Amino acid sequence: AQSVTQLDSHVSVSEGTPVLLRCNYSSSYSPSLFWYVQHPNKGLQLLLKYTSAATLVKGINGFEAEFKKSETSFHLTKPSAHMSDAAEYFCVVSDGSGANNLFFGTGTRLTVIP
Amino acid sequence: DSGVTQTPKHLITATGQRVTLRCSPRSGDLSVYWYQQSLDQGLQFLIQYYNGEERAKGNILERFSAQQFPDLHSELNLSSLELGDSALYFCASSVTGFAGANVLTFGAGSRLTVL
């Protein structure tokens, strides 16, 4: 069975400081993993995806995530937060088969303090 | 603009009523997905269509139905509405029918309020 756990429902950082959004997954198969971002009143936008290639995945807007199989983690990081990063972030896991096997985490709300 | 168009953006209706939400997928995408996002349930997968055929079903209530038309646009019909159906309904599309292998492109959502 698959599942994804986002360990923090809310993260608050100061502008210019690093961002860490944590995600742990459970999967019976070799998973595909994604991070999506949702800005207020907008749809979800893909930040990055992991599909069994390089374990360090670079995404848009300076975000990256590292797939660690031993820790079953896929944490999202950014070296320096920008005000425009304030949004809701979703970690997603899939075994690659069907839409009903695409599991979304409960989301982490990122607040950036000026 | 993601390329996925959803209408209406906002909809307010009463309990017991029926509404239709519409989605036009991104050009070239054959698969459409419907999701419901509410504060208490998070993002829930409802149903997926691929090239006009139902591909996968999630937590969709019997009061809800959907279809994908030959021009690939999709409609989600919600009937006998209840207060608990108030939510943001997202449509997403992808090139193929395999959600895990493909990136989903999401629309901006339709916010439904049931009074």
C-alpha cells in the first residue's frame, strides 16, 4: 500500500533563509514522487518529479529534493526563501499505474516572513 | 495560465440542487482527472477519463457523475447537493492515461459553495 506523510502542516521561515519541507512515503513498488505547489486561488503546479533517475532532483524556482530510499524520504529544500515562495506544498507518491494510485499528502503551508 | 480551463470559477447554490462543472484539458492531453479539495478531506481523487473512456475511479459519490466528450472536454455533474459538497473542484490533464508516470497539469479550480 502507498501513502505519503508531510511531517509539518505549517512551516514559517524568514526571507533569505533556507527552506525545508519534509515528506516521508510508503510504497510497495519503486515509486514516482512529485512535489506540487499551490498558490492562493490557483491550481497546483509541478515543482519537480523523481522517477528513478538521479536521486537529487532539481525543480523550478530554485527548489530541489533528494530521494533517500533508506529513509523513505523525499524532502523539499531551497537555499534561500523568497516572498513569492509563500504557498501550500504537496508531496505526491505514485506506483506509476493508475490515477487511483496517485496519493497526495495533506500539504504544508509555507509562510515567508519579510 | 496552465492551459487547463475550468468554468465556472465560483458557484453558489442551494442544497438539493444540481450543478455542472466544465473542464477543457491542455491542448494535446488525452486524459482528464477530477479532484475535490476540502479543508477536512484534503485533495481527493474522484475520477479519470482517457480519450472518452473512464480509466479510474476514486472516492466519487454516487450522486456525482462525469463524462469526457469527443472533443476531450469533460463535465462533472454534482446532484442532490449537500452542505458537505462545498469544496474546490480541480480538473487536471495529462498526455497519457498513466498518472504516476506523467505530470498532471491542473486548472485553477471551481469553487462550489452549497448553502
